[in-house]
Amino acid sequence: MTKTILITGGSGYLGGRLVAALNKTRSDDIQTIVTSRRPETVLTLAHKIKAVTWRAAENLDDLCQDVDAIVHLATLNESGCRADPRQAVHDNGLMALALLEAAKRCGVRRFLYLSTVKVYGKRAAGVVTEETPTRPETHYAISHRLAEDYVLSAHDQKSILGMVLRLSNGLGPPIHPKIDCWNVIGNDFCRQAAQRGRIVLQSSGMQWRNFIALSDVVRALIHALDLPAAEIGDGVFNLGGEKSCRLHELAQRVAKCCERTLGHRPEIVR
């Protein structure tokens, strides 16, 4: 039976990779509907591309009609949230609520929301699990936590199978060169190494970060789309890599890769 999956933000950094993977691995089993501000980046990948007016409930109902599952990736980035906190609450929190309500009205069975591990706070240390108390400190994290609460409330009320996936730091290339992904620190290191021949860290580089390959994030999302309802539990999942490392260690790995592929080893400036 063909599944119809709506992906908001489908032309973004992660969305483009997800659309490509879904169509490649199970092209006969699924159809993807993508909302996008940059349709040229997914034009050959998605079955349908739609514009969306978030303030119009009837528009969202049309968007959710005959959809089996939604993957909600369309959110305001960290710099945008910092610049305009009210817009952060609207774009990340209230837009998620509007889409969730439309999904329930239209009988969508599953709703996946991609959140961030930053909801645990800047000072989260040691082993962080799904049971670790959240303490969001930035507008980006607070607005994501707001959306989480709406999704998990709907899940607890059994009005929809809601899942929140808290992502650490994804690393990997975008599906299209026009997709801006240079605010991702690992990607920024790669660009610096290739273009400037050096990697400049804006700190000592001693901070610990957890990194996960974008391909693994995509695999996790596809797995979540098929996860049996009995295994969803409270609906919260952390997505991270097997190991964490310091930022200067990541820069060293990028430098080694640059030497192997481009023939020169960039200087690392801390």
C-alpha cells in the first residue's frame, strides 16, 4: 500500500537528503509531498511540491488531505530566533501547532517533529538521556520545546502518534549546492580548509560536541516512520552519534581529510 508522506522544509539541509533517501530506497511504496521555499533544490526528487500559507487553516487542511505521515522540519534557524524572539515563537511553536491541528482534523496517523538537544540547556554534561530534565535557555531552544509540548500532548491524548526527535549536530553534504548549510560547524571547517587553506576556530576548541552523520539522521527518520506504535513509548528520542569529541579534534579530522583528498593540510588556528 502506498504511503503519502508530507515533509515540511523539504528543500532544506536535512529535508533534501530525506526526500532523496525516501525516493531512492522505497520509490514504489511511498509518495512525498514537499513544502518548499526553494523548489529548484528538490524539483526532481519530490512527487509534489506545494506552497503553504501558515495563517490559513483551510490551506493546511488541503495540505494534510490524504496524508499518512508528516515530518515537520520547517523551523526558523538559530540566528533568526536570536534576532527576532517573537518570530521564533511563531515559526517554531505556533506553526507546529497549526500543522498539528490540521493533521488531526484530516486523520493523519503519524507526526514527526525534529527538535534539538539544546532543549537540555547549554550546560548539559555527562550522559544525556531522554529522561534528562530540559532547561532551554535560548529562543531557538525555547521555541522548539514549545512545539515539542504540543506534539507530545497530542500523543498523550492519543489523537495522533506524535514523535519528537532531538538532534545533536548533524554533519554531511546537502543534496543540492544551493542549500546553505555553512552554519553547521563541521561544514564550515570543510569550507575553510578547501577555500582558505586554514581552519580558524573562534574559541579554544576545547568544547565537547556530539556529532552524527546526516545519513544516520535520515535513516533514523525513516525508521521512525515505520516504528510500531507499541514501541514509540512517550514519543521522545535523542538522535546523536556514537562518540563526542572536542571542536579542535573535529578540525584535526577535517584537516586530515583535506590532506588526503585535496593534497594539502590546512593550518588550524585556535
